[in-house]
Amino acid sequence: METVGQIIRAKREDLGLLLRHVASHLDIDQAILSKIERNERKASKENIVKLAEILKLDHEDLYIQFMSDKIAYEIVNEECASKVLKVAEEKVKYLKNNYLKS
Amino acid sequence: METVGQIIRAKREDLGLLLRHVASHLDIDQAILSKIERNERKASKENIVKLAEILKLDHEDLYIQFMSDKIAYEIVNEECASKVLKVAEEKVKYLKNNYLKS
DNA sequence: ATTTTTCTTGACAATATTTGTCAAATATAA
DNA sequence: TTATATTTGACAAATATTGTCAAGAAAAAT
């Protein structure tokens, strides 16, 4: 079970890229990227898009890891975390069927 | 499939309470409560606690509705919404087992 | 073992989002 | 119509997010 930060660091090192190279592609200071990789800060959605590019990761996969990290972090301390996710899933299905039929 | 706003409005009207009465118990302007009930604004966690009190709703149930609304709203526009929730659930289980054993 | 390079840390700043107020407009009900 | 309740939108304050910078620590190269 990897965090989005772990995935990013692993792939960056695989490709032999430096923090400052990747960070400059994202247009942020390397300090932030360092923190993102260690899960001390959350990436922005824009960061994620550019990270997928430069690290040659599948964009959707990375995005899923990013959002699931964010959501898991929001509720992991609650007893009822699993219940919340189940209800959320029902709501998503309902909304998709009833309001978002494109 | 009800939103947290719908639940609150229904129960408030059931109890015959006015926006301004409930809002004053929450220590907010009635304008906000009006918006919360119509899902134009999100409640804060504190709002939810006090709403459960004054509306005699089960605190955990209301909290689950509140959080699931919030999460569903965050991802409903994404293709991969269901996938995100599934991965989030795995992460929550993993974290609870490995880091939060109290 | 010293120097160079990379990464990490923490204080701070800018910006965006959240959470709220207020007063006027609208809707509902007496 | 008048009184009461709700809604709306412009605005303000507080908080959270997203970032910079520079100095310190760690790792790698010479």
C-alpha cells in the first residue's frame, strides 16, 4: 500500500532525476517537492498533472492515488470511516445516474 | 438518497423550528443555515455537532451524511470516482491496521 | 576527510478558500 | 396588506493552502 509521495519518489529515483529538475518542471521550489514525496505536504492537482508527465506515470493512476490519499487522510481517524466511504459511493452512483447523464 | 441539507431542513420543519432559532443555537447568521439546507454552502464540523443536538438527530448518522456528501461532491465529476473510493477504502483499512492500533 | 552536491527543515509570504455578517429582496402566511 | 420567514448577493474576517527562501543536514564524489 503506497502513498502518492512514495510512488513519486520511487519513480523519480528510478529515472535518476533530481528534486530540482522535477520541481522546476512543476514550477515550484524543490523544498515543496521534497515535502510532497515525504507526505509532509499535499500536492496540488496541477502538480499531479505535471508529475505524471515528467515521471512518465499514467495520469489517471497517479490521480487516483492522489485523491484516495487525500480522502483516506480526511477520515482515517474516524470510527465510521468505512461507513462514510460506502455512503459516499452510493451518493456518487446516484448523482451520476440522475444528474450527470451527459 | 438525501443530502445532509435535506435532512436538516426536513427535521427542522418537523420540529417547527425557525431558521433564526436554529441558527442562533449554532451561533451563525440564519443566511448561512438557509444556504446549508439548500446545499449552497457546506456546514462546518462544529455546525454539524450543534445541529445534531438541537434537531435531536443521531450525531454519528448526521456526521456520516455530512462527510459522505463532502467526499461525493469532491469526486463526482471524475470518471474514476468509484475507483478512487475503493482505493481510499483499502488505504483506510491498511492505515487502521498498521498505524492506529490503539 | 574535505569539498561538492543533494535533500530537508522551518520561518515566512502570498493567495485561495472557507466561514461568516449584513441588509435588502423575495416569498409565505395572517 | 401587513407581518413574518426565507433567500440572495455583496462584502469581510479567519483559516488553510501553496509557495519562496536561506540555512542546516545528509550523501556522494574527489
